[in-house]
Amino acid sequence: TQFYPYPPRSSLGLQDDRHKTVFSLIPKESDEKQGLKYSVYTDRFAEFLSVKKDELIQRLPQYHMRTQGRDGERGEGFFRNLQEVEDFLNWVGQRKTPAI
């Protein structure tokens, strides 16, 4: 697992063991009112964390499904404050410790 930057979108992504993106933070599409935007391959990230998709969705603030395709469900949302980010990262960390 590794974090890597996406220069064209000024994003930060998390890849699974197959080097496929599972989660991205997108500061360029974020603002003070809505918060820090994220994009998630919901099925792929749930599999990576060994949790049910519904459990993952419950942990993602302001989540809504964007598309359903060959890579499964893809959604997005916003972290409205630092506490939401910390709560989510703590929950993820209890399931998987990424190698940065």
C-alpha cells in the first residue's frame, strides 16, 4: 500500500496491493464551505480493508455514489472538519496499516 500524488489534479491517492487506486483526497475541488473532497472506489476499498461496503459507507462523511461501473461503485464526499478526517483515519488504521 502506498500514497502517491496525482500532479494533474493535485490529489493524493491510496493504492491497494494491486496498485489500483482505492481512495483519493482532492484539495483542488475542496473549499472552506464544503470541506476536503474525497473520491473512493467503494467496493475496492472495502475489499482492501476486509469490511462490508455498507460499513465503509457509514464511516465516510457526506458520501454519495457517483458511478457504478466495471470497477464497482465509485463515490465521493467531503470531510467537513479535522475531527471527521481523524475519526476516519483512525478507523482505517485499525483495519490496515499502510506503508507510506
